[in-house]
Amino acid sequence: MMSSHGHGACPVNASFDPLARAFLGDPFAVLASLPGDTPIFYAPSIDYYVVTRYADIKSVFLDTETYSAALTQLPLVQLVPDAAQMLLGSGHKPQPSMVSIDPPAHTRLRSPTARAFTPGRVAQMEPTIRCTIDQLLNDIGPSSPFDLVSRLTFPLPATIIFSFLGIPERDWPQLKEWCGHRAVLGFGSPKPEEQVQRATKVAAYRRYLATFVASKAIVRDDDFTSALLAIHDENPNALTHEEISSIVYGLTFAGHETTNCLIGNLVYRLLEKPERWDAVVADPELIPNAIDETLRYDPPVTAWRRLTKRPVTLGGVDLPEGAKLFLWLAASGRDASVFPAPESFNLNRSDTSKSLAFGLGIHYCLGAALGKLEAHLALEALTSRFPGLRLVGGQELSFLPNISFRGPQSLWVEVPEDS
């Protein structure tokens, strides 16, 4: 139901709920059902203004004077006091993460992080990524169906980002579990009693990283955290231990859930129409296109958030100061004014690199190159090892109940005997 009131006023969509089961299952059906002329509408279910058009979302990303990143990772729902206290308590004041701060503080943290996160360091990861993929795939007996998520797309990026950061392997399972709690607490709608339990876990995760950075400061290695500590040595005020811990907190999470979703969506969209998969098997040169087209058509990060710092008119709608914006990235990839025939998944599309899947401007995803490299190497290995791979019939995909990260929680595949 849409209703509107006043000049420059915003249409209201009372039924829009990004945490509803139907939305999680197929947000694109919800998008298709919206009236064509509503670039922005207000969704009471989440108390956000939903921005759908490519041009409007792009302008928000590029205008840091008007739009703040402050609420990017704030919980979607108001936390009960006990849970909020739990996150702040334990003698530990969490530093805001880089994705949720504005200039000049953002600039100060981003430049050393970018300095340590060089293209060279990413390129050096390639042998490790290949080796990890091989180990994971060697464990799969292709004669019976297997779940691609638990066997490959979930363990791969976690392994890569944790080893990149220098986190000891024995702690990886614990970190993966903490990241799951963090996703639901920050981007979902947990019940009050569940909030306290999950907040306890996130506080433990923060404490662990503070201890980890302190121990790395004493014993260095050739890893990303040590590279940040070297920058701290040059000028301790430029990058404090607390800030390094905050950067690592950001990357342990961002570098893993998103890439897991990307690879899951990529393989699903190719197998959904077996001729797509077969085309990539026949011509591996299509792999970069397949990745870019997945980022446009079914992005792993479906929505991001901003806050207006002053009254502004966006997409013809007057927004007050303090308006919370739900930037619907998945909708921007289906914008027909930017991508002709947006509803068709096209391996030969030429303009996919324009998608906003990694954001834009000063907050453009630092790990974009690493995520794409992992997806590329994973698809390369899968298509060469299992050229006859197919989806197991009759499965219904399920998705983590949150507003931002979307990929299948399991994806059952098989290699039919006759292939």
C-alpha cells in the first residue's frame, strides 16, 4: 500500500519489510511489485527511507557532506538496555568501525589501512587462495551430492581473511561463530532475550581482538595486522592500538560474510540455467563477466545505510535532517536507465562494472579486489573439476534474516553420473 501527503512528501509503503520471510526469499519480486515512479519511499517497518534508483544511491555515496555513514553498523532495532550495556561494558569502549565514520576521522584510518592493503599484498594471496580451494575440493567425493556452502563458500573466505590478518588457526571456528552473532545483532531483528546472549558474544569478540593486537605488537609476522602495527610504530598517534583492533574487527567480518555470499550467489545463478554454467565451462574467459553480472543482478550486499546531516531533497523527495536511508543496492542493479534489460542475467553484458555492489567514493570496499579474486579462483576450480555440476532438484534456498548480507545458507549440488 502506498500513500503520500504534502509537497515533496514521501510515499509510504506500509507493507515493505526487508526482514519478512517472503522478502528474504525473493527481494526482486518485491522490487518488481513496486509502482514504477517511486524512487524513494518510507518504510514504517524499519523507520527508514528506502532509496531504489541508481543515480540517487550514487549521489548519496559521493556526498559525504550531506550523508553520514554513522549508522552503517548500528543495530537495526533498538537494543534492550542490558544488551547495549554489554556492548559498551567490560572495560572496553568499542571504536567505531571504518565503514561507519565520516571524514576527517575516516580519512585518517583509511589511508594507513589502504597502505597495508595493497594490490601487491592481494596478489601475493593468490597461491594461498588456490591451495585453500584445492584442499577444500579434494575433500569432496563428487559421486554424492554435497553442500557447496559448508564445503567451499563459507570456509574459503574465512580462512583467507583470518590468515591475511594473522589470526591463529585454532581461533578461526570461534571467530566464525562470533561473526554470525554480529550479523544478526547489527543487521537483523533479534528478540530481547536473544539480544543479550548475542551481545555477550560480540563483546567477547571485541575483547579477543584487543588481546590479539597487543600480542601481535610484541611478536610480529608478515601479515596485515603486523603491517598496521608498523605504521603505528612510525607515528603512534596516527594509528592507535584501539584503532588497529577496530580495523581488524571490521575486516574479520566484512572480508568473510560478503565473499561467502558472492560465491554462493555466483554459482547458484550459473547453475540456475545450466546453459550458463556450460558456457563458463566452455570459455573460462567469461569468469570475470559472470562475477560482475552476479554483483549487479544478485549482489551479496543488498542494502547499505546512511543518515542525512541536514535537510535535503533526494529523488524529488524532501528529507529532514536525521533521516535514516536504506540504500537498496540490489534495486540499483536492476535500474533499466543504467542497465538495459536488467531482469535478464547476461554473461556478455558490457556495462556490469558500473554496479554499486561495493559502494562508491571514499567508502568503496577495500576488499573488493580480494573478494573478486577469491570468487574467480573458486569458479575456475569448480568449472574445471566438476564441469557437469548441477543443482540438486527441489531444494528451497534459505537466507540469514538480516537486511544487508544475502547468499544461500546451503546450496546442494551434484555431478550426475552421465556427465
